[in-house]
Amino acid sequence: MGLLDELKTPPTKVYVCAVRRLADALDKGDAATLLAAVDNPEWPMKTLSTTLRQKGMSLGQSPIRHHRLKTCSCYA
């Protein structure tokens, strides 16, 4: 094994989904409510983001979209 063999493959960085990070910071009931709202297509992403911001929580439309489409790190 060569001295620089570990440089052949870049390390895998695991990014935490912003939706999951926020849900993990909430109590169980609030986390379930948040995840249900994020997964509910009847909640427009912008409206949900604005409502959360009014409650003092920062969650943009993009993380909501990625989580809703299952393209975030939660589903990787």
C-alpha cells in the first residue's frame, strides 16, 4: 500500500437533511406534525416555510422540496 493510496477515493460526506435536523430538535409530537406537513402536498412549500419562520424556525423551500421528493439525505 502506497503512502497516498487513501487519496484515490474522496471521502464520503454525509449531509444532514435540514428537515430532519429541525425535526430532531423538536419534541416527538411537534416533530411528527412537522414531518406530516412537509410530506403533505396540500401545504404549499412557500406557505409552510413562511409559517415555520413565523414560529421562529428556519426551513427554506428547497429543503422542503428535496425532502418531499425524497431526494434528500434521509432517503439516500
